[in-house]
Amino acid sequence: MEKSIQEDIREIAHKTGECLREAKADKAQYTVTETQTHEFNVDGGEFSLFRTLFGHSLSITAYKDQKKGSASTNQFDDSAIEAAVRDCLKSAQSGVADEAYDIAPAQESGTFRDGAYEPDIDLFFERTRELMRDIQERHPKILMEQMIVSHDQTHKIYRNTNGTEFEAFQGAYAVSLMFSAHEGDAATSFFGSDIYTDRLDRPFIELGSLEKDLADTEAQLSTVPVEGKFQGVILLTPGSLPDFLGNIIGNFASDGCILDKTSIWLDKLGQSVADSRITLSLCPGDRRIVCGERFTRDGFRSKDYDLIKDGVLKSFCLSLYVANKSGFAPAGNSSFALVAEGGDTPYADMVKSIKRGLIVGRFSGGNPSVNGDFSGVAKNSFLVEDGVVKGAVSETMISGNLADLLNSLVAISRETVENGSSVLPYMAFDGVVISGKESGAQ
């Protein structure tokens, strides 16, 4: 193991604090992180690489005369720490004073231990080989374009000059697949599927949505045309739902749109913004989220919170700075650990209820407009007519409005997919414009 990784990062944090005091920073926060990654790569169905990677970093944010400065380094010797602190304060000197700059107040310190901090490399290797065999046997038309599996170990210390200290030890296994299906001259577009787990007691193919994603990709080898342009239902899978939810948060509830006052939800706290069946939370503390965030970038202990509860807007996703600027409360955490519980409709019944629409596995589009208008291509998607899946589609556009989407809910599936990073159901929405190739989609 490299000497730098053997350093006691508590001592690095102590040295950083001493340097900040000597530099006379008014207030500061800093994070020391060391990581160790055991990684397998698979190419052409064979193991092509096994390596162990070590990483370490120090990031500092300091304030002087209400001016903010930041600096970082991946060197832990005394001179590197001193230089990072000097650079940080120099950066602050050239900044603009802002009364909204601040750090988290003093809190009870905490140490957090999550997941599988020490890996079982032998069993991990066997589970990976098992996944390769399962894919070859169950899904022979799949071409694995990339498979990266790793065990990620992180030791992190956060401190600030108000006396708060958080320390986290976390470890988990990550599986990331990129694949397509091939048969003769036919080929599908690529698709990705990921899982994050701290247990090796089940075959990887049973986790998350791996099995369904592989099967759906094989089913896309032959396509059916989408005729004309019409308003219909889109059934978003747990794989495509985060893209839409991320755009909703970014457009209506995040730092940028609140600071710029472009959010159409700016005056909607405590009011209905979605169908009453929709509850969307950010919950890094949920037991189904693997190694979730334990403290925020601003130095608060992370707390689960509802963004939308029974259709009512409960919170914005704000940093401490934007909260201070806007007068709203900062978010309970700074994660993207999305949790939406299942509804009361089986997925199969959701499909049967669709008169005409699409099951959307992936969406490729540009950034939505300020008011939430979106447009893009439905990828890895299937046409549904009169409750029957007719087949995969290609070159099919969908467009609509994100705010309207939340108020056009058809159903939420009883089933949910847990991939270690999120817990999400299938959600169906009406009133979306669907355009086939003949209508000029590109």
C-alpha cells in the first residue's frame, strides 16, 4: 500500500485546522478523504483487468471578511497542506463579500460505519463470474460492451471551525453494465444498468432491474413503427424516472432556479404541485439506500426529507448559501437518494390500461426550458396499443411539460426497484405528445 494512504487522516485534518488558525481564517470547513477501490473489468466475456486504486484528497473552504475561498490538494505532506491553505485564503481575498456565506453551526460530532467496509474479494470475483455465465445462458443475444465491477471503500473526515466533526467509514460493491443486443445484421442501441450493494448473498442478476433490462434490450432487436403524432401515456420505468425527476428538481427546486428566481414553484411551498398520490423523498438514511450520505457538503448531519408529500411541495433542495440568500430553509441532505414508494396498481395492469402510449426505458433530450417544457427521443422504449405491447420503437419523439406531467398521473406501480442508490416504482403519465418518424422526428 502506498505510503500516503497509510497516513492517519485525522492527523491531516488536525494539521489543516492548525494552518487555518495560523492563517487567521474567520471560519472554515475542510474534508479529508481516502479511498481504496478493487476493480474488475470484463471485455469480450473475459476478465481483462484487475487493479487496486488508491486515492486521497483534501478540500478546504475558508471565509475572510465574508469573502469565500476554496482550494484542494491530493498531497498530504506539510508543505502541500500549507500551500492549499494559503491558496484558499488568497482566493478569498480576491472574492466578493457576501453576508450569505456561512458554515454549519456546532453540532454533536458523529462517526458513521456503513456497508461492507472490508471486501470479500474471492466471493466478489465468484459473483462476477456467475453474472457473466447468467447473462450468456439467459440472454445469448446480449453483447456486453462494458462491465465494470468494483468494491469502493471510503474513509472521510469533515471538520469546521465551529467545532463539528463527522467521520465516515463506508464500503460497497458496484456493478455497472453497458450492453446492446445483436442478431444477424440487427442491433439495438446501447443500454446501461447499475447496482450498488453491500451484500453478496444473492446473484447479481437478481438485483435492481438487471434481468429485466437485459430482456428488454433483446426485445428491441425488431421494431414497430409509430404512426403519426398523438397525445398518449408514457409509462416511465424506474430507470428512466430519475432523469425526469432530476430535471424537475433542477428546474423548479434547486439552488440555481431559486437563486435566479426563475422557478415556477418559487411561491408554492405548502401548496399542491402534483397529483395527491405522488410523494417524493430524498432519503440517504433509508435502509434500502446503500452507504447513503451521512453529512452534507455544508457540514450538517444528513436528514431524510420529503420534497413532495401527497402532492404538496414541502421543501426546496437548497444549499446553506442559497438558503441564506433566499430566506428558505436549507435541504435536509445534499444527496440524490430518491425514494418513492409503490402505489396500488400492479405493473401489468398499468400496461393493460394504456389505450395508446409508450413504455419509456431511456430518454435522450436537451435541458428543459425554464417553464419545464421538454422534448427528446424515447430510447429503449415500447409501443403500447389497447393494453398490448406491440413492440420496440425507434426514432420516436416525446414532448410535454414537466409541471403538467406531475398533475397528469395515471398510476403508480405496486412494484418498486431497489438498486442501492434509489427506490422507485413505475409511473404512468397522460397528455404527452408522441411523434413517430413519419411526423419528422430526428
